[in-house]
Amino acid sequence: MEDLEDERSRDRPTVAVGAIVIEGDDLLVVRRARPPAVGTWSIPGGRVERGETLAEAIVRELHEETGLEGACGEMVGWSEVIDRGHHAVILDFRVHLFERVEPIAGDDASAARWVPLGDVTELHLAPGLAEFLHDHGIIPTIT
């Protein structure tokens, strides 16, 4: 019976979180080291683990992917990623850092860095990220 439940849960969407960290005029970004969207730049984030609150997931993912520590702030918005074999509902929150330092890539990130808000769209971004950031007033333009 447990194997059947595991199989059913793999067919369901996963809940994920994204950390929008802005310091001054810079946005914190990471290059994804694993699918989906491997090799693209995105905001730190990942799946919510069983028994974990959204705020706990944000703080954990931020630290795992960048080495930075912060507190979960207000929700910015949500999006969905649906592709072959993968469906995630992503809840994005602002994160307030305890201290701005240079990020160090770890876990699911191959690189992490601060990027001026006006330069974000010059990066090879994860699909839909530029539109999301623009629609929620994070970046001024998507072209």
C-alpha cells in the first residue's frame, strides 16, 4: 500500500518556494545545477519538505544554495512550472538578510552572485522568471 501512495504522490504537483533577496539595487541570483532549467539563472529556492513551513523552507533553501542567512518576509506571488514529468507550484517571498555578504554557491546551485536589478534580464534566466519579476515590480523591464 505504501508503494502505491509513493507512486501517486510522484504524479502530483510539488510545492516549492523562491527567495527574492534585494539589497540596495542588487538581486541575489543562483545558477541552477540540476533540472529543471539546469544552467539557467534563477532566484534561490526549492521544494518544501514534509513537515516544514514555507518560511522554514525559504530560510533553508537560501542558506543551502548561497550560504546566506535571512528571515522570510511577505509573499510576492506564485507561479507554476509544468513540463514533461514535472509540475511545481512555486510560492515566492521576499527575504530580508541578516547581513549582506558575498554568496557562496552550494547544494543545487553552481554559482551565486549579486546582479544589479537593471542587468537581470541580460542573464540566461529560467523560463518565465523575467516576466514574473517584471509583473511583480522587482525589475523595471524584461527586454
